[in-house]
Amino acid sequence: MLSQHDNDYVSHAGPGTPVGELFRRFWLPVMVPSELPDPDCAPVRLKLLNENLVAFRDSSGRVGVVTESCPHRGASMFFGRNEEDGLRCVYHGWKFDLTGVCTDMPNEPAGSNFKHKIRLRAYPAREWGGVIWLYMGPEGTESELPQFEWARVPDDQRCVGKYFVSGNYLQVIEGSVDSAHLGFLHTWLDPQVTVGGRPREAGLSQVDKTPRFSTQETDFGVTIAARRDAPDSSYYWRLTQMLLPAWAMIPSAPNGNISIVGTIPVDDSTCLCWKIIWSTSKPFSPEQIAQAWSGSDWSGSRSGGGPASVQPIGISYPLLQPGTFRPKANAGNDYLIDRAMQKTKTYTGIPGVSEQDLAVQESMGPICDRTREHLGASDLGVIATRRRIIRAAQALEAGEAPYAALHGDVFHVRSVARTLPQDASYEDAPEVREAMVAHY
């Protein structure tokens, strides 16, 4: 368990908090480009790290992100006119470019230089890898974008999605690094379930439900190793990376695709969950991507229904409320739980892997009270993740910028799932070392 001080320390991410400042030293994924589809399109409200922001695409097609309140009288720039390479407040016409420079102040006398003294806070934004990224740290401290493999593959070899979670960011990242829950939360009870017309095969994560964990701190964060017994005197290893500030790279699916989950605080009790999967070899078809977003049923034929969810490309997304990034399954409808199905087909009765994750992560409350936990040996990865984030924030408080934020190449990694002889160490196995390095 954590002390109340440590739980507050690692959970709060607003301006001036240690973890909030840590997040601000990294480029953060905030939007998909389709949210700002055209030059001079309507501005979009954006809340991140407890700051109210407005995003817009100017006449030249560049993305700008500014604080919501106009520095004149505090009116919302969301209502602004997006025109002629700037955002103009509708209250008195003050206009700002994407760097926050005031370019026009039509309500002031001709010849006034007042506009040269006024700036709207703006944050650097970049489009890369099918994502709009934002840097909210001190001016001049930004470095290169994190060199994730998924951001460098061709667009048709990547699937990017995001959704809101009504819970603290740490609850989501803890779930993503926790390999032990795979043998319970996402399992099927019915041995007759088929996947793509073929009998379902129980994975080793479901056969051995007692993984043995070890962890290793790295420049990018933590490598978390989960070892399970496998046939023929071998071990099944799942190696998950926690990458600062709050990413979890999930071991590859049977088809070889690799996925990653990122959680970015909206405020202390809400976060954005990013789920991204990429192929290292061939494009995804439109049908495969559509199936990953197709929602949940109990037939085992659509992406949300248990094991079928990882068949099309290796990941599934929650069905969303139309026109929003908010999941259809939520606390208000008990995540669509079906108690009859819980008795006969799935461990939870909740259709959809993402929905199952949402149910347990959000049910902890807006901020989990970790002072009341009782952690065991299978929670070693969760413990290591918390400690790594806390130590990185403490180091920044002491004046040491996070190494990973300044060296994008440390993200040249892949997660791995491999079966090895029991007398082999995953750290020494050439096939594991080779598989853990991203190839560009």
C-alpha cells in the first residue's frame, strides 16, 4: 500500500504538482487529426493536466493550442473566429496566432503598441504518427518527439484510438502493466466458444494463473517480466514495458502486431486512454480496422466479444457514444453486464475486453485509495511502476530533467512474449534481445 502522502503525490497532475510537472516535460498525445479536419475549422475545447485549452487549425493548416481564457477579459476563445492564420476573440476582436502573439487589437486606438505587450499562453503542437502531440513544459525545454516504432511505420500499418476514462490516470496504467489479471478478467468459461469459426485455444496466461514477476529499471521506465509454466519443461515469458510518463507496451499478439496503451490526465479524476496497435510487416485492411471498432456482442464473431477481440489485428476498442470519445458501456449502465453470461460464458459477464478493463478501473473511484490496498507478489509490476513515476518526479523537483524526455531514442523498444527453456534467462536469450529492439 501507499501512504496518503505518496498516493496524493503520484495521483495529482495539475499545474505545479510534481507529477504534473513530470508530464509537462514529455510530448503528450492529445488529439487525432480528424478532430481538426480542415484549415480554419471550428476550434475544439481541450482539457489536459487540469488546464482548459482550445485547439485550432489555422489557415495554413498548422495546429495551435492555447489557453481558453482571452487575456483581455477572460472570455472563452472556444467561441473565437478562426480566420486568416489566427484565432480572434469575439468579445472585442483581439486576435492571436498559434504561438500566442497578439496580431490585432481593433478596439485600441490606431498607433497603439499595446498589442505587442500582450500574449496568449500557447503550447507547441506537432502532428506525427497519426496523432497531434502537445508540449506543456517550460519554453525551450522541449526535445524531439518520442521515437516510438508505431509512429514511424506507414499510416496503413497503424491503428490509433482514444477514449475517456472516468478515473485517475494511474489506475489505467496500473491495469496495463498487470499481466496477472489476464488469467481472470478477460477469460472465457465456455469451452465451446469459437473464434473465426475455429475452436478457441486457451492461452498460457489462462492456464497458469500464478505468474512470477521480476522488474528492471531502464532509461525509458521499467521492464516488467511475468513468467508462467509452459509445457515441455519451458517457461512462458511476457515482457511489458512501462515507458515514462505513463505508457505500457503490451506483448505482441499471435499475429505479431504490437500494441501500446498511454494514459494522459485530463484532470485528477479523468484521463484519456490511448490504444495504438501497429504491424511491423504489412498493412491493415479497412475491414480489420472496422472490426476492431465494431463493438461487443456474445457471438465470439465481433471484436468486443472476449477472445475474438484480439483476432482481427490484436486489439479492440470500446464502443463509443456517437459523436464522442466516451464509452457506451459505463458506470451508469453497469458496463452492460449480463449476469447469465457471467455464469456460463465469461468470467465477468461484461462484453468486450476494453469494457472489462473500464469496469474494474473506474470502480476504484475517481482516485483509488491506495492506503487500503493489500498487495501481493503478483503486484510487483504495479509497485515498480508507481515507484518509477514517483522517483522521476522527485528527481525533476531536485532539478534533474527526465532522461527519457530528452532522448527520444530510448523508446526504440518492443514488448515480447516468448517461450524459453526453464534453464534459459530471458535477459540472455538472443531471440528475446533481438525481439525487444524496434526496427525502422
